[in-house]
Amino acid sequence: MVDVSGKGTTSRTATAQARILMQPETREKIRRGTIAKGDVLAVAQTAGIMGAKRTPDLIPMCHPLLISGVEMQFVDDPQPKSNGLRSLTVRATVSITGQTGVEMEALTAVAVAALTIYDMCKAVDRDMVISDVYLLEKTGGKSGAYTRKA
């Protein structure tokens, strides 16, 4: 684990995203709230927040952090993919005032939220695919801002 005690305390944020592909019927059941396990996006939102908070329990070299906030978003891709699947994008923005960044917390948040969606919907669609988990941007710290190029 890296010693961050000599680093200055700054405001830091990180935004990550993941994509989950599913059958159109599955997305419609999520939208209508007819998935047997309950409100999929509300549970995934809670799971994502919990994932961000528990990142050091999952990733061995991550520091335990006092996270200031986690914002979760779920965005529908309005156009079906060429294979007819629907895409749901999961985004998380994590913020902190601290000595180290929150990129891993944002990445963990979207991964856990996407896994939760899979878990809650697998009874109706085992062919769902979780993909494209990556950092979109980060701010703060010695290295400054980063924005992923399109």
C-alpha cells in the first residue's frame, strides 16, 4: 500500500461507467417494475453506493476513504444495438476531500451496480452482458484532471 501521508488534502472526484446489454423485454420489465426481485434500479443504486464504500474490502491495495458523496445514474441508449439488444449505461461519480483519488471507488460502484442488475434480472435473461467498464474522468490530486478521449 502506498504511503499517502505526505500528500496534500484536495477535493477529488472520479466518474466511471459500465454498460449492460439485455433483451428489449428485460429492459421493459425493469422500466415497468415487473422484475420479481423488486425495483432493479433502486437496488442497483444502493449496491453501487455500497460498492464504492466497500472498495478497500475488495481491492487489496486501496486505502479506506471517507467518501463525501456517490452519485449513481442509469441512462438508456435509445437505439437498439445491431443485434437487437438494449444497452443500459451505469455511471457513478464519487467525491472526496482527501489525500488519494477515488477512481477505484467509482469503478467498483459501476461494476457492483451492473452485477446487481444482472442478479436481479437473470431469471428472465441469462444472456445479459456487462461490458465497457472504464474511467470517464477524474479531478484533483497531483496529476490533475483526466478526461477520457472519445
